[in-house]
Amino acid sequence: VAQSQSQAIPEGEEGSISLASEDKKDISDVDASAPEVEKLVNAIILGALSIKASDIHIEPFEDPNGKTSKVMVRYRVDGMLRPASFTIPWVFRQAISAKIKIMSNSMNITERRIPQSGRIQILAKGAPIEFRVEMVPTVFGESCVMRILDRASVRVDIKIMGFLPDTEKRLLDQFKGIGGKKNFGLMLVCGPTGSGKSTTLYGCLNYVNRPDIKIITAENPVEYNIDGIIQVPVNPDVSLGGNKKFDFASALRSFMRLDPDVIMVGEIRDEETAHIALEAAMTGHLVFSTIHTNDAPSALERLTQMGLPRFVVANTMKAVLAQRLARRLCKDCKEEVDMSPEELAVFEANNVKVPTGAKVWRPKGCDICKGTGFKGRCGMHELLILNDEIRMQLLKDPSAIPVKELAMKNGMRTIAMDGLEKVLMGLTTVKEVLGGTGD
């Protein structure tokens, strides 16, 4: 029973549950410890695991007439939300939220007026699974999202993350000579939420992880543990005395005195964190972090907009990697077809050469991919490596457009160009690339 942390939940499949009758109309009659509540929560979790979902959404919707009120369960699979094959009876809405809070061992079961966060650790089918839980009050009750952190399913090998060969080589070349303070600078990974930034960071850290290199990270939260790396969970709610909080900036200051070779800070959100990250990079450390910008050149411009001196950014930055995720075509049912004129126009607009007679693939749908035509996701990457020419441009004008022009002149592919190359490889579709890049 998934009652507390690290406790096993029984075998089962999505929808393979029988609910007690809905004779009870008063929600207060349903207790969080009732067997049917436990059964529902287990079914929700096992349903998500069976389709390799990344997130579980549990959302109450009330019908004013009381006829179709329900708690909807949806799973995010390969970036898309998919309704579960069942809904939760309305009378269980409060009990389900309470049960999840109990499982977290850290959320207030009686508090329903404010957002709450927690973590759950369970065993499912013999494997440890962790969930990051967010719960917010709505007009119809509490809405819950559970992010699944399945360490067994995460592949943190940078060489199997779907980089094109030349992009992978240029990226890995940035890590040569680490140790003894010989390779230093700041490297950023950028993209929107859910674009795989954390996984890529873990892949980079795993690649440079060896006994003669000290690596320390500041994360909020620590999503995956990597052997040999010191991982520090940052909590801004913890006071360090006075007005100081244990945030990314505070962690970085502490790290500077721990003699690391490599530092990773989860995200650069403000000028203070950016300033300390660049200071660490200037003093002989290789620093990794993420930043929320749409493309690689914009990350450099964003740093200067935070108030950082241009010469510091120009002299300290090593590289910026922007990325998106596109749904990967199911290899068991994808169909090869001729390229349409509209698709050809997309290639031409992005300066991607199309070989004579090139084909593309379409999703079809089969039992393996649950009828969607897609299974898994593939990365689309944009790697900007700073050279003297780009550094001089940053000193003159750090705007994204001239920096992008210079970077492309020096061999950078845009995210769209990288994605279209993967269309030609049969990994995804033009529609997925355009959707992922916002074009």
C-alpha cells in the first residue's frame, strides 16, 4: 500500500479498479484511509508508470447541477496531455488530495487554502520511484500535479542524447582539460520548461565525472542522484540569519570555498546569481547552469540585460546550448512518403539542403505507440561556441541578432535546422519541428 515513503504499492493496471458505490453524497464521509481511496491512488500511479508519463494531473471540475461533477486524471506523455481511461468519482476529491499529502509526509493535510509542495518516495513493481508534488487550491477543490522522477528511466549519457555527430564533438571538445583549473568558464543550457535542460546538464556532469575531478551542484530540488557528485538541495525558505536565505547565490558563495573543479547551479534567475556564477568561472572553475531564453544568442543578451558588464560576459562565457524536444516517430509503424511542397518550403526557408528524392515519414499508429504514431522524444539542439569574433561582437553590441549571424557563419545550426536534419533521418516530422520551435 502506498501509504508512506518507500513503501510498495501493489501490482495493477490503469483502470483495473472497482469503486465503492456512490451512495455517499457528502465528501466528508470518505476517509483518506479508506481502501477504495488507496486503490484509486495506486491505480493513478500505476497507470502513469505503464505509459511512461512524466506528469500526473489530478483536477476537480464541478457541474453546478451536480450531474457531471468529476475529478479528471490526465497524464503527460511525450509532452502531450492524455486523459486517463477513468475518472475519479466526485465524492473522492478531498480524500484523494488528503491521501497524497499523507504519502508525502511533509504536506499539511488540514490546509486547503494555500499552495503546497512535497515529495513522495514509493516502490512500484520493485523499483524505487520518486514524485515531486505540487498542490494548489481551486474554486472546486485542490488541483494536484505529480512530476515523476524515475531514476531508472533517465539516461544521463551525453552520447545517447541524440546530438548530431558534429554537434556532439563540438560540445564534448568544451570539456577537454578539466582538472587543475585548466578548463574554466560558464556554460549555459537554455530552453523553456520541459525541454530537457536538467537531463542535458546531468549528462554533461556525468561525462566529466571522474575521481580526480570534484563536482558540486546546487539544485532546487535534486532530481536525480549521480554517484561521485556532491549534490546540495537549495531551499530559499531556509533562513541563514538576517535577510539571507539559502538560495542559489548563497550556495555558490559557499561552493567557492570548497575547492571544486566543476560547479553546477540549477538556474540563473537574477543578477546576483549570474554575477557569482561568472565570478566562479573567472576564478578557475567550469560552471554549468540553465537560463530561460528561447535560443542560444538570446542567453548572452539576457546576461547583459541583468546588468553584468559586457567584457565579463565576453571573456567568461564558453558556450550556450539551446534545445527543444520533439516527439519521436514510432519505429514500428511510421510510414515513408514523398515530401510535400509545403514541407520542402520549410527546408528551403531554413537553409537545410534536401537530397534529391528525399523522403519523409508520417505517424500511423499501432498498439506499441497506443495509436499515437509517436513513442518517446528526440532533442533538437543549437550550440553556440564563443570565439574571438563573437566575443568582440558582445563588446560592441550583445543583441541576439548580430550574435546569431556570426555564430551561424561559424557553423552553428539553429534549433529548427537541427530538427529538420532529424526529419530527414526519419526521427520526427516537420510539424513536430515547427511546433517545438514555435515557427
